Amino acid sequence: MTEQRRPPIRVEVSHDHCMGVSMCTQAAPRAFRLNEHGQAVYQGGGTASLAELHAAAASCPMSAIKVIEEE
Ligand code: SF4
């Protein structure tokens, strides 16, 4: 079986925009958690799929999440 590898990505969460609505933690719980200020932080580690990350970014009502695919 061939393992599908995720391309290198960078995820940014703007804490100027995050209001802690928590849609991202529901869309991609392996990738985002809320910090002690109630704002989302990306946990990295590569366990979430690219589709989950894009779903989380799309779910954010504040457009606070950017998923950048790097070469
Ligand atoms: S969905 Fe957006 S506003 Fe809500 S916690 Fe995640 S990044 Fe913040």
C-alpha cells in the first residue's frame, strides 16, 4: 500500500481576528485547540489531513485561519 503524504503546509491563526467561536476545533480537532485566552492555536504535528485543515479555515466566521501550501 502506498502512503499518501501531505504536502508541506504552514497554518496561521490571526489572533487579531479569532473570536473563539470554536468552529475550527470542531472541523479539525486534531489540529486546533483553544488556548487559555479562548483563541485557536494550531497544534501541527501533521496528523490532520489537508482537507480537514481547509475545512477548518472555511468554517471560521472570522476568516482567521490561513492554510498555506509550501513548495
Ligand atoms: S473558528 Fe475562527 S474564530 Fe473560531 S476559534 Fe477557530 S480561528 Fe478562532
